[in-house]
Amino acid sequence: MSDNPKVPGNNKVKEIPRILLSAGSSSSGKTTITIGLLAALTEAGYKVQPYKVGLDYIDPSYYTEITGRRARNIDGFLMDEEGVRDVFIHGTEVGEDADIAVIEGVRGLFEGFDSFTDTGSTAQIAKILKCSVILIVNARSITRSAAALVNGFKDFDKDVNIVGVILNNIGGPRHTKKATEAIEHYTGIPVIGVIRRNNSMKISMRHLGLVPAIEERRRADNYDERIDFIKNTIKDGIQIDRLLEMANAAPALERPSKTVFIPREMEGERPVIGVALDEAFNFYYHDNLELLEMAGADIRYFSPIHDSKLPDVDGLYLGGGYPELFAAELENNVSMREDILDASRSGMPIYAECGGLMYLTEKISTGVKGKGAHNMAEMPESTHDMVGALPGHSLMGHKRVVSYNIGELAIDSVIGKTGNSFRGHEFHHSEVTELPKDAKFAIRLSRGTGIIDGWDGLTVDNTLGCYAHLVASSYWEFAGSFVDFVMQNK
């Protein structure tokens, strides 16, 4: 798919109102404010296309549910400038054209891959997409100092267009007045929103971030009421009309010279790829699934927790998630585990990322004493049998790995040919232990941790499990290679 032609059509630019919500640091309220803004704009009748800067599955799950449009991830380390514009513009044009794009940043505005460039940062995306940027300031216990903070961000990189400020965690009218007057006087940037302190604005958290929307909806009786409360708080606290004016001021974007989003003609019957989707497995970048379909596959979803057997499929994709929290349910579904093991032993192509890797190993242990507990969810000390298609024992809580990775395929596999290279990421609290000495791996990492000694992609026959998460709109070979491999092994 790397030889895509130029984007068809005569329109070389794209005009789309857009706003980027950033902050001085993590835990400033970006995600909650984004949720409320998306809900308020959608309620007002706007077709809102959401985006998340960086590599995050969980926040976008809320944005997708709220807007009815698939949230997209954009990342300046994985993608070049044309790739960022490609994903952004494509997202606004799928189905009905979006009226406005809302982008949530990652961490602080300038946090990125290293200390001296903006690679991988929200600021980099703001400049590539020429966004109007709203800076969210956690104003708890500060007033005049907020102006110094905003001035610092304004002056640090003048190519980042900060057009407005939202004050979060405000205590009352006096706090509002002092912080607003100071910011507007010393910086010239208007304060367009004030959000009062309220614990009801918080979303449930655990060791990989928020609880995913698919799980939170099922477990929280008041889910809709909480989203409504956040929406109404944002409607009351933010001058949405002014925010829309700022979004409309963003200039037109030049379209990329080529795009990954081109459907491939398939001869004969389309292969069917089964995708695990439930409370335990829901970490998927939508681009991966859409590009698999564009490459010629049909997607069939199934639940390793709730379904008793595999659907009729030609290949499997087991994404990341929280198998450790549902280990008992996964163990108890013996017929599903046996079906997947039989499929693997018969040579069916199976690709598993992180949580999917853990599920394919022989067993998972949680609550292991002496193995650390970095922001861990409540998990009993227990061990549960898993599929056993891959060797090894998955242990939870030993270490926390959060990193970009760079890898090269050491063998031909379901995700590409020998020598293919990719940039991806890994985020996990587990490790795979008790591996045999003759364990086979498909991926050699030049950056990242992987499974053991810089190797990732544990492989048995046509089954591959890795800690690396791949993004198909960055690693263009992913979708076509997956579909071709499934076709060759039907």
C-alpha cells in the first residue's frame, strides 16, 4: 500500500473549523473538559470529529460514543507531517463531512519524545494542523501566578497559536475574578471558560488510565447521568460561541500528496477476520480496523468472555485491554479457549497485542506479592489458565513500561515481510516469564522493551503475540500484509 497515488480530486486544500485543547501538564482536566465539550456540541446539532494526540485507546472510546464518529489518534513521532494531515482530513470526511474537529492534546503542551524538539508533542500537532489552541490551566490555589504560567506557554514557542484559556478547579467568584483579570491583563489572551471544582467531574481511573467506555457503561448505573452532568457543567462554564469563533479562524490545510486510505480491489471471496471485543479486549485504533476492511477483509466481532465459541473466521485479531481483571471469566470460558487453541494449532493466522498476548499464553497471575503495585486496580492473588497457544506465564504488576518502540520484522509473519520496520508503542504492567529456551520471536526492537532482551512478537506457527502496539496509518504494510497472510493460509 506504500505506492498509493496522489489524492484524487481537484480540491487541494481542506477547510475545517478546529480547536485543540491542551494544558500545562497531565491531570489538568483535558479529558473531562473534552468529553463535556464534545457532548455539548453534539447536542447542539454539530457533526463533531474527535481526535486524540498520542497513543491512547481509552479516552477516544468516550469520544466515539459521545459523537457517534470514530475518534482518531494522531502522533508526530509515528507519522510524518503528511501522515498527520492524512489521518486528520480523512477523519473529517468519513460518512458525512464534519462541521468541526476537536482535538485533545497529550500531557503538557510541549511534552514529547525528547528535551530539545517538539517531536511527538501536542505543540507539534498544533503547528502541523495550524490549530487554534485553548490552554487549560489547573488553577487550584493560584490566581496571579496563572498569568505567569500562561505567559510562559505563550512565549515558549510563538508558532503555537494559543487563542484562549479555560480555568479549571476554580474555587469561587473571587478566585475567578483575580485569575481572569491577571491572565487577560498580562498576556492579552482571553479566558473563555471557568470550571468550578467538583468531584462529580471525575471519570473512573485505573492502572492504564480511565476505565474504557465499553466497560464503564456496563458497570456504572449512572453513566449517562454523569456524562450529562459533565456536559451541562461545560455548557455553563465555557463560552462556546467564542470557542466556535476561534475554531472557525483556523486556516485551510493543504491535502497530503498521497493517502493510506484507498480501498483495495479484491478478487473472489473476502477473508473474514475475527476481532475480539468486550470488557477485556477493546484497545484498537480505529484506523487499524478500517484499513483492514479497505485492504479487503470483512470484520466479525466476538467476545472471549461471553461467546461460547469462535465465529466462522479465517484469521484472528486479539487487541489489548484488561484480561487480568477478567481472568476468571476468561478461564471459565473453556470452550472459547479450546476453539482458539485449535485454530492456532491448525495454522490459522492470529495476531495479538499486549492483552491479547497475555490471553494466548499458558496462564495469567495477578496480585503477585513483591511484584509492585503502580496504580494497580484491585486484583486478588490468583492464577488462571489461559489459551496456551503461546508459551509463557503472564505476571501482573512487576513493572510499568510506557514507551515508543521501533522494530524490524525478523521473519515473514501475519504483520509483514522480513525486514519491514515500524514505529509503535508499548504500555503495560505485565511481563511474560517461564519462556522455553527455544522460544521464537518475530520482531527485533532497536527501541523499546518487548518480551525479553529486545525481542518481541512471540511466535508459534502462524500465531504472533507482542507487546508492541502498531498503528496502521503509520505502519502502512500492516493491513495489506495481514489480509494477504490470511488469504494465503485459508
